[in-house]
Amino acid sequence: MTADAVGEEEATGTALAVGRRDRAWTIAFVVFWAAVLARLLVLTPETDLRIAYLIGLSAFLAIHLAVLFRQPRPTPALHIVFGLQAAIVLVLFSLRPERDILMALLALECYQAAVVFRDRTRLVWVAVLVALIGASLVGELGLVRGLARAFLPMAAAIVLSTFVVVNRELEDARASSERIVADLQTAQDQLREYAAQVDELAAIEERSRLARGLQESVSATLASALEAGASARELLDDRAAAARALERLQALAQQALAQMRAIIEELRPPAGLDVGRVSESAAGPVSESPASPSREPGAVPASEPGAGVASDPE
């Protein structure tokens, strides 16, 4: 799997996780909103107040969901929208101050602010909303009673905001880790390509070195052997000079053979591969005649008369 495929798969997994989290939060928020509305409608016998609660909470829900789904960039208009939501809650709370459950909606708005805003703006909005919760309850219900009822929604606002911040930091760290993994995968692929190129260059360099060796050693030796053979042909009338030329020709041939064997030895694979053993077992044993001992190609037996010298017929 390539680095691009890994990156796309990880990005898809992250997007799916975020989508599941947003859907779960939306369901939880709608359920909580419905519970608040149901409680207000049950505890409020006046029809006009019920209608006011229904209209106000429906507007709050619509604005809240629109901001969460769209998540627009922080602009002055977005700050006005947040202020409008807080104003709706405060107006509804002022109708019946004992309905302090409405302050829980400001805690949900703290979560919304933590999702939409960043850094200092997020901190300011969370602090403002938490202060509105405490100030509204204290102002309507008194210091002791107001603080007693304000602690729970204030704590919920702080916990929800902290949850968003920590979760976002974890997502950023995960995204950074995924980018690092993708970069490492790319670097690994590049290293593999470089290693293949290095191996290819090494093979080319080895072939060039062997070609130079053949040119400098074996080719020069064979050229000298051809020259010695030509000289021996010209000196057939002079047996002593012809014998020396043939001896030189034999020495050059043996030298060329030794050089070729040395080059072939360099071309053999490492001993650990056992290629030679496999080849020998496939070819079968080589039998030699006891009457004819092995000798170097081109060598003249020492027991034969006139060794290394061409015999001149009488």
C-alpha cells in the first residue's frame, strides 16, 4: 500500500469518527432540549407562557443546530448569533425565574462556543456564558439560593467546554501522527527506490570494471600471443628461434587462461548460495582416464621429445 493510499484511508477513518461524534451530540442535544421543553410545558399552566417557551426554545434549537452543522468561520455576525441565543434564554428565564432549568441551555451554548471558536475567543465566550448563568440566578433568586442553583449548570458548562478542548487536541495529535506516518511511509518508499538504483549502479560499475580488466589483461595477452604465433611462423627455418617463439606463445596462452579463471572466480556467486554444488550435482561426476593425467590446456608433456618445439620433418 502506497503512502497516498494510507493517508486517504486514515483521513476517511478520521472523518467517519468525527461524523459519528457529531451525530451522537446532535441526538443528545435534541433529547435534552425536548426534556427541557416538556418540563416547562408541564410546570407552566398559562397558555401564553407555554407558547412563549415553545417559540423561544424552537428558535434556540434552530440556531444551535445551524451553527453546529455549518461551523462557520468566526465573524462579527457569528458573535451576534451567539448573543441572540443567550438573549433568548435570558428572556425566557425572566418570565419565570424559578424555571432555572433554562440555564442548562447556556451550558449547551458553551459547548457550541468551544466547537466553533478557537483559543482566546473560545475562552472569552465560555467565561461570558458561565458568568451569565451565575449572575442571572443570583440576580433573580438571591445570593445563596442563586449560587446553589447556579453551581450545577456552571459546572456543566465548564466540563463540556473542557471536553471539547481536550477532544480537539487529541484529534490534532492524531492527525499529526497520521501525517508523520504518511511521511515515513513516503520516505521508506523513496529509500527503497534509492536502494534499487544503488544496486543497479553497483552492477553497472562492476561490469565496467570487468570490461576494463578484460581489455587491459586478457586482450593484451591474446594480442601478444597472436604476435608470437606470427613470429613463429616466420621463423620456421630457424628451429631455435621458432622454439623460443612457441614457448613464448605457450606462456602467453597459459597467462590468458589464468586471467580468465580469475575473472570467472570474481563472477561466481557467494559460497552461501551453493550454486556450484547444485550445478555439479545436476551435471553429474566427471570421469577422467587414469592413463591420461589432467594437465593445463595448451601444455606440452615434458616426457615427449621436443617439448614446446615444433618438429621439423626430415
